[in-house]
Amino acid sequence: MIALLESDFQGEFICHRCQLVEHLESKILGVEVQLAGLHSSPLVEFQELSSLSFKELPLQELDLALDPESGSTDEPLGTQMATSSRKREFLIVGDSILRGVDNIVCLHDKEFHTVCCLPGAQVGDLLECADKLLARAGRDPVVMVRVGTNDMGKGRFEVLQGKFAELADKIRSRTFTVVFSGILPVPRASRGKHRFIWRFNTWLQSFCRKEGYRFMGHWDSFWDRGDLYRWDGLHLNQRGIAALGQRMLRVAQDYLN
């Protein structure tokens, strides 16, 4: 499992102290989830009690982190990894809404489940680094994309649609199993932002249906649920992180099982 943070991607809602607090809370959540697992499964291996890794890497070093020898992504699909018997991987990429989700998604499979969290990232940022993020994902991975919150009010809607379509094409060149997560509702957002979120999710759902991708909506689960959000009204608290992580993991298991 790799959790990646890009120091250059700093959204308007992020400060250094908030990052430290959220990082500690994510660790606490991981311990709580693991303890809960002990009660339900007495045969849990000791190795599962080790702390989850959480690395901070500049984006320019992402290629070295994903491929220590060369960072190249030019090899044919799947040749950088082991044989076809290798277990299928699950990769989630997106913005700071994913912070802490790794403690849920990667809890029981740290090797083949990966969460790449890039705070402040917009669709264009993922488009630029998609090749690096997919470099070590193996053959036909399950890829989930959760981005768009930081694109609100930053350009024409048609331009955003075009970037999403381009990102989808790039990911499809590596795998046919792509899941796009809709934007979560923001409890204290203005009417304008709520209209944008609703319009964007409606378009994304239609786009996924037309192009053969899977759409994952969150409106019914997170709307009017202030108890799932932190004080800033944007990022998720421990309960919200657990809810989102479990939903994402259930979707992935439809393809991994």
C-alpha cells in the first residue's frame, strides 16, 4: 500500500496543523478498525497489527517511488510485473477527500490495494501524472478515480468535461475496469456549488453509462449528514472516512472476487 501526498497540491481548505490532526486521526482510525477485526477474527496474523505506511513524496519523485530502477512506463501492459497469475490490483487515485481511506481499503491487503491521495488535485493534475500512478498497477487493475471538488468554479464546464474524457481514455489504455466516483455533497456549500456538484454528477453518470465505465454516486449516503464531516464542512471525519472507504471497497470487490 502506498499513500502519496503532493506538497504542491495545497487546496484552500488545507493548513499544516489540519494535516497533522487528520494524519493522527487516520492512524487512530486504523488502530480502531484493526482492533475491531481482532474481535471478529481471532486468527488474525500478527503482521496485520503493524502500522500502515504513510509516505509523503513530491510528485516529481513519483516515478522513482513507483519504479526504483527506471520510472519508465513505456513497457507493454503487465510486463513490469509478475506473470498472469499475479493477484489483480486495486488502485484509488484522487484528491484530499481520500485522506485516511487507505486505513480501510488497504487494511487486509497492503500489497495489492493502493490509495494515492494528492491534496488539492484537479482533473488536469491526474491527467498529467496518470502514467506514473499506473506504472506499477499490474495487468488490468481495478482503478477508481475520485476528483472534481477542487475544479468547482475554476473554468468552463465544457473544459472540465473534456479533461475527464481524456483522463478516462488514458486510464482505459491500461485497464478496462474503471470506476468514477461522484463528488460528495458539501454540507455548508453555497447554492451555486451545490448546483455545480449536482450538474457534474449527473453528467458524469451519463458519461460513464455511455462509455462503459462504472459510476459510483454518494449523494444519498452523504447528503445532510454533517456528522460525517470535519469542522471545515468539506473533509470527512473518522466516521465519514470509514463510510467512504467501505463503500469503495465493496465496489472493488465486485471485480476482485
